[in-house]
Amino acid sequence: MTETASSKSAGPTWIVIRNIGLLLSGDLERPILDADTVVAVDGRITSVGREKDVDTGSATTIIDARGTALSPGLIDSHVHPVAGDWTPRQNQLGWIDSYLHGGITTMISAGEVHTPGRPKDVVGLKAMAIFAQRTFSAFRPGGVRIHAGAPVIEHGMVEEDFKELAAATIHTGGPSIPGSSLIDKDIVLAADADVIGHINGGHTALPDDQIVSLCESSSRALEIVHNGNERAGLLTLRTAKELKQLDRVILGTDSPAGSGVQPLGILRMIAMLSSLGDLPAEIVICFATGNSAKIRKLDCGLIATGRPATFVMLDKAQHSAGKTMLDSIQRGDLPGIGMVIIDGVVSTQRSRNTPPATMVPEVVTR
């Protein structure tokens, strides 16, 4: 396992990815781009277009996509890291590296709540949040970037405390673990946090009328999570669609959790919401890329000049009934991952966790 993607290469890098069969932008306004080549220098995209129209002459690495799809790296908007690549929730090592094999290149902590002996006094909880932010900013398993340090709100906190710390995402639904409490729509609306965390519960969802009310009465992001109520997640999606506000929808796993560690959780959410929510797969992929990036104010999640060269390359799984990768997702199948690139450096090739992709990219020159 490597701590950082950038440690694999010294000096300037010029990467060219050509022969892309489908280029997914991550942007709801234009989810598919008319392009077959991406060029990146020193970890940033410099050109997106047709190979004949872009400068590929000084490449240090050339990747033949072999007709596969290229998407922005996936963002898991709701995780609970603790220390390094270990989680006490299931006492498992290497879980973040495993999520990399599910296409996850960025994680957003919703609080390091599973830390053994987690302090609940104000000084202690602030210290823990700062510690998490500092350590994960310097530690990137497989290159995955973890935005950690979300403070766990406790009684006794005052406005001055929040001036020192970024406001935490607020959760909804019934208790997820012993010692947690119900948070209903009235609390959420009064708090008016930027993100309505796991609006479909984690695991227990609010009543339908409260979920609809949150969608209609708030303008904040609607986070649908893997470790929530699937029916409530689909209700949230349908309501956002009816409101013509799909730009508010983002995806998370809410893991590690009592139900386990889910390396393919975001891909499973994409397949479920596309197939059962009757939405094109390229739109749902935006929920886990550009939507999350815009709402979280990240510079990743979109394929555009100047953005990080962080990608996941996919194809339909072998023997899927789908005619194309997008069609296979809309039928409920998971795609296969052939390569993940972070900051312009190949972090992993064929995924050890997804179904095997029909075609996989190939590094032809380095």
C-alpha cells in the first residue's frame, strides 16, 4: 500500500489517455462530453477533446483506454474514519485502500465517531477533530484523499467553538448506534446545515411525510446513503426529480458501520438509483462526482481543464445483459473498474473488488 499517489513519480508528469469510448464529465448540465482524449500535466487536466486536436507530443505516460469509459473519481460523501487505514467498527485493516478498488478517490468524514474512548467534552472533541484533519491530510492510502475532522456536536458547545471548526454535517433519522438520538425534520430545518446527512436514515428513516417536507422546505443538499433505507432513498430521489432539483442529490456510504465495510457501496447506490429510480446512469454518476464536489466546495469531481487528473475507468461487467456500460448500470448491474488514476498517477489497475470489466485500459508507454 502506498500513502500517496504522488510518491510514485518524481518530477513533472505528462499523461495522455486516448481511445476513450465514453467520457463522463460529472456535470449534470452536460454529463457526456464529445471527446476521446484527456491530457494532464503535473496532476492537472490541460486538454479534453479529440486526439487530433490536442497536444500529446511530450507524454511521459500514455494510456490506451481501449474504448472504456472515463469518469471523475467517485466521492463518498459520508464516511467515518478513525485512525489510518483501520476501523474499529469491524476491526478491519485496509478498508480505505479497498474503497479505492470501488472507484472512490475522495472521502468526506461525517465525524470520527467510532474512535475508542471518544471524548465528549468540548476541549476533547475539538482536539480530536483537529487531530483527524491533520493526520488524514498527510496520510492518503493508495492516494485516496480523506477530508476528515468533522466535529461531533455535544452539549456545551458555543458559537466561539464553531469559529474554530467547520460546521458538521447533520444527520437525520432514528438512532444508528446505542447512545445516539432521533433527529427529526424540525431539528434539521432549525439547524439549516449545508447537507441533510443520510436523509434516508442510517439505518432507520424518518416518516415519508417528513422526508418530503425536508426536500420541499429546505434548499440544502440531500444526501442518500448506502447504509440507509433504500425505499426512503428512492422517495428522496423521486421528490428531488419532481422538484427539478437533482443538483441537490449527493451520495455516501455512511460506513464503516454495523452492517460492515462496503468498498462497492457508491457503485451499488448508482446502480440502484439508476435502475429503480428510472434515471439515466450518466445522471446518477454526477451525484457521486460533480454534485458532491460543488456542494462540498472541492475542486475534484469534474472533467474540465484545470481540474485534478483523478479518474476512474470503467466498462460493463463481463457477461452483463447490458449492451453498453451505461445500459448495464440502468439494468442494475455494477460496472467493472479497469483503472483508477489519482493526481495524474495510476493508483490501481483492474479492480480486485468489482466484477471483471469486459475491457480494461492499458499503459502503453511510461
